[in-house]
Amino acid sequence: MQKYSSARIPKELFERVEKFISEHPEMGYRSVSELVNELLRRELERSKTKD
């Protein structure tokens, strides 16, 4: 079973992400957490390939 931790983001940013998700259902994200996890994975991969 996967373990989780949490990170805090400003409420305004959270609300912007919620709005983005609701305005773009074609992207397939169901939650802020899901989108943030995907963006972090992509950024870490991108950073890894730069090294």
C-alpha cells in the first residue's frame, strides 16, 4: 500500500487549480491532488533529463 504525505499550497493557487480542472474536463484530472502529482512527476522527469 502506498503511503502519502501532504504539502501546503496557498488557497488562491488551490482555487485556481480547482477552476482549471472544472473548466478542462477533457484533461481527465479528477482532483487537485491528481493534477499536482502529475505536474510534479513531469517536472522531476524533465529536470532529470537536463542533468
